[in-house]
Amino acid sequence: MQMLKDNLEKNGFELLHVKNKEEALEKAKEFIKDGMKVGLGGSTTVAQIGLLEYVSKHPNITLFNQYEAGIDMEENLRRRREGMLSDLYITGCNAITKNGELVNADGSGNRVAAQIFGPKKVLLFVGKNKIVKNLEEGFARIMNVAAVKNIDRMNTKALEMGKEPRYNLENIANKFAYINGDEKGRTTIILIDEELGY
């Protein structure tokens, strides 16, 4: 763990290690201040630790929540764009290499774009299952684990809504980001000692 922490810090990332979902949520609350504009990127981990629910009910922040029930696609896209210029952007990560690199894929691109540039602060929530040896393992993990599970989840959701399943590898993992450095202090990774997310 120390080697991973050192490599991430060398690349400009901050790593905070917590034991479980509960500790991750409490740590997240330290970053959320009244008056903030907060953006969201798709992340099962963020939902699993209870953070999505917490920010959705927070009375003193402006949340650009594209997941709010009942909004149309035009509003969804508007909120994704607004999130790109937020004070704080909350999301997960598909893989982190032991060399301190972030590896991600996206369908629409807002999540990977925000990790690269835009929001003042990025907060990533990562289960221990996302740690991989190298870039090759990171991309393999995306295509063979994360993307497959996301396709299944989103197609199941579409069926439940009476819509035609339309998700596949061509539209759910078609924008990739490899990040091996960031402005020091901009990205904080909260590594959770549990298997979470995809």
C-alpha cells in the first residue's frame, strides 16, 4: 500500500485509505462545504457508500444530478455539462495501477473529461478490487469486468422501464482516459478496503 501511495503522490494525486463504506462516507463529508457546486460522474461505488443519497438531500449545495428521476435527456445533458465546471466532482475509477496511474472508460465522456480538466476538485471513490498491476491489466479490467457489468446493469434497467436494451461495448466503453499526473492537490482518491463497484 505504501508503494501505491508513494506512486500516486509522485503523480500529483492524494490517497486516503479507509476501512469500509461507512468511513468512506464520513471522509467524503469533510470535502462537501455549504455553497459548493457539485458534479457527479456515473459510479456504483458512490451509490454503494451512501454518498449519492447524501448529496441528493444536502440542502446547502448546488448538485448537478443527472440521475434525478423524471428529468428529460436535454436536462440530463445540461447537468452533465454544468458538472464539468463544478467546485467538486464526485465519481469512481475503473482501475488504478500500482504505478499510480488512473485508467477509465466512459460512454458519454463527462466522467473521464472531468477527471482530466474542469472541476476545481475531483474526489474519486475506489474499492480495493480496482487496483491492478499495470496499464494492460487496467484496460483488460475495463473491457472484461467493468464494461460487461455496466452493460448488463443498464440493459436490465432499460427493460424494467419498457425500453429496448441498447447498450454494448461500442457505446458504453468508447472513450478512454489514461491519467498519470495531475495538478497537486486537485484529485483525491479515497481507497476503500472493500470490494465495491464495477
